[in-house]
Amino acid sequence: MTKSVDEVRADIPFLRTGIIYLDNAATTPTPEPVIEAMLSYYHEFSANVGRGLHRATRRATEEFEAAREKVARVIGAKPSEIIFTKNTTEAINIVARGLDLKKGDKVITSLFEHHSNLLPWQRLEKERGVRLEVVGSSKECLLDPVEFEVAMDKNTRLITTHHVSNAIGSIQPVEEIGKLARDHEVLYLVDAAQSVGHMPVDVRRIGCDFLAAPGHKGLLGPQGTGFLYAREDKIFELEPLLTGGGIVEDVELHGAKLVDPPQLFDAGTPNIPGIIGLGKACEYVMDIGIDKIAEREKKLTERMLVIGKYSQVEVYGPMNLNRRGGVVSFNISGLGPHEVASMLDELAKIAIRSGHHCAQPTFRHLKINGTARASVHYFNLETEVEKFVELVGQIAREMGTL
Ligand SMILES: Cc1ncc(COP(=O)(O)O)c(C=O)c1O
């Protein structure tokens, strides 16, 4: 049984502040059942995981591992393929640092990545002599698999791309790129920060080896949570970022026998309440229905795109709704993005993001410094979007008369 928009809104305390929250690409508000799941950890079984035998630690470990199953279900993976992280950035860094990429190996990425999917590769370029090639040329920031094929050579080890652009919303052909990578026996990492929870994502359909995602965006989970999917035959190729307590079977003074993945990636005390909250959040979005979320976001996005009719407003990215996620990036001529965001906040408590959205190469490509960006989730109301469109129109008209 799906959850209605009203039910979801009633579950989100933050919305009672009267905010019109259109900054979901940055992070999302947390529903009460997710908060309650975290509280129940603190109230009822506030112990460490994977250590000891008492009842509280057993319960904590059970709930923590149950979260792995729930995350896996969302993306069509197995629990043994899920590594918990604190965010998407950490998940990408695990792949970049953890694979045995050496001098001369080639990594191909795109011009339209979030900085979190560029800087980890730049570091390998500097520190290990890995060759980084960056492709992408379209005005709508859509990726063309042919450009990746052309960039490939016999030393290419990995391709990495985002699924949906946080900067301008483009949906990328990840299944085609996945097929290309498989055909050439090259690894494929997908940055799914803007897709998981917003639209159906199936790692087997994409055919990727790794997929990095946040808990705190589309999944409506707590901040400080994320995960990395690593295909079962590839997870053993990854070195964890951290080593230490909680991941050993036996330790001598000069050596240790470590546990297998995915628990191998849980060194130290993890974010136990956060991960339990993430598990609940996965259940929550699956109860709404991820298809339903995608369908609703598409309708809301279509309404937001109406701002493009004002002559002073420029909207960036694909206009085809099948190629755009719930992100609308725009500028009003004569105003900077920060001014637009402040005005919407002042006028009607509308929260949008402004700036370069951690994607400076994208904006250099578009020859602009940044944009104002509105982004939706299932809980947003048509009336909120109408208000946004109305006020953008009002600001644009006022600018037109100056
Ligand atoms: C496409 C993309 N990749 C990576 C990130 C980084 O995500 P996180 O903040 O979870 O590390 C973001 C955040 O907005 C993003 O939109």
C-alpha cells in the first residue's frame, strides 16, 4: 500500500516550520519513522555492533545487518555487496583508493561530474601516475557512450560517471555505458547520488561493478550515511580505507587475519544509529513506491520548467523529461544565483540552492559561474511549485522593467 503525499508530509516534522523545501538535491528532510528508528537504538539497545555477546549488542548487530539487506533490496543487490559509508564521497574514495590502480592505468570520467567524482581521481593522477581522461561535449551535459569508446585504450581500467547530474539534472545513459564497459572488460563505477530513491536503480540492469550513493538524499535517510555497492566478485579487489578494530579474526604483533567483506569495511565503531535509520528509510521509500516517487517528481519538474517561458529566465539542461531528473537549474538575467535564492527565501521561505553546486567544470563548459537550483522530492506539493514559478516570474518581470 503506497503512502500518500499528505501522509508523507505529516511524517516530516521539518516541513511544519512552513518552509517550502526545494533543495532536495543537497540533502532531504528526515521522516519521523526514521527518527524513531534511531531513537529506539538510543533508548533500547544502545550498544556496539559485531562485538560481545550481551543482548543489547546482539540486537544492535541484528538491526545493523538488517539495514544492509534493506539497502541491497532498493538497488537489486545482495547484502554481501553493500559497504556502509558516511556519504557518497566516501564511497567513491573507497573505489579510488581501494583498487590497485597503478602508473599508466587509465581512468575515464566526464566533464559533468560532481567534484566528489573528480578529485579522488585527480589525486590518483598526482600520487600514482594514473592517467585521467575527461570526456563530454554536449550543451545539455548529456553523455555520449561513443565518446567513452573513443577514449578507451588497452590500459583503460575504469570508467566512472554520474547517473543524474546534480548541477543541471541530465539523466545519463548508464546502461549503455555499463554495456560498453563490460564489452571491453573495464570496470564501471556509477555515482548515483541523485538517482537512488528518486527513480528505480537496478545495479544488474546497469551492469556496473560499483555504485556510490547517499542515504541522506533520495532515500530520506539520516545525514552522515551512504553506501557503496561492490559486485560480489569485485568487492574482494578493494582495500578498505581504514583498518583497525572490529574487522579481525586473529591478530599477531606483525600481522592479522581479517574478516571478509563487507564487514571488512566496518573498522572502528560505525554510525550505528545512522545506519539503522538508513535501513528504516529504505523501507519507507519502498513503502511509498520508488516508481511513484519518480512519476510524481517528473510531474513536479514539468511544472517547474514553466519558468523557462519568462524571457529573462534561462533554464539549463535537457527539456526532455525522460532525460531530466527532479532538478531545475536556472538564471534570471541581471541577477546572480545567490540573489535569486535570497529573494525566494525572503519572499516565501522557499529554500533553493545557488552557486556552482560542486560542479565547476560543468559551469565552465556552459560559460556561466553558476545557477539557482530548485530540486524536488515526492513530498513537495503542486502548490509549492506554483508558488515558486509565480515568484520567479515576479522577480523576472521586475528585472525586466529596471
Ligand atoms: C552527483 C553527486 N555526486 C556526489 C555528491 C556528494 O554526495 P555526498 O554529500 O553524499 O558525499 C553529490 C552531492 O550533492 C552529488 O550530487
